Amino acid sequence: MAQGADQVVIARADRPVTGALVSVHCSRSEDDVKSRLKRRAKRDGRGVEEEIGRTLRNALREENQPPPKLGSRIAARFAKAGLTADLPELRGPSPRSADFGK
């Protein structure tokens, strides 16, 4: 293994009641990342290992999907605001070159 590289060990054991249990060991991980994972797991009522597995699955799922286009992202962001009518396009003065007073 290259010097300074993180070591990642992933083990999986199938559990009959709750499904697969994933155990992940990352040496030399950033303390901030570890604490953020712990906070998110606690907030969502999951264990840290379950949160890591969920995060990895979501990251890999998103990897295979093209990102939404800008218009779709804007519409999704404002969909909860209750705006249903189209907005008129704003028209103003035509753009012009900057004058730096040479």
C-alpha cells in the first residue's frame, strides 16, 4: 500500500432479521468526517456502520444517474413555495462593454 494512503477494510455478514451488516474500518480518516457521520447517524436513529453503508449506497447510486439539469433543479427548489404560474422573462438594457476610461 502506498505510504500515506488510507486503509479501508469492509466486511459483510448477513443477518436474518435486519439484513446485511456492514463493518467498515478506515484508518487515518479525518476526525471531522468521523464526528459528522456519528452526528448524522444519531440524528437519524441509526448506528454509525449503518450510516456509512447507507452513505456509500447512495453515493454509488447517484454515480450512475446523470445530474439533473439546471432548470429542473431550480423548479424543484421552489416547488414547495407554492408558485404555480410561469414568471415573465426579465428584459432590461442590453449588455455593453465596460469602459475603463483609457
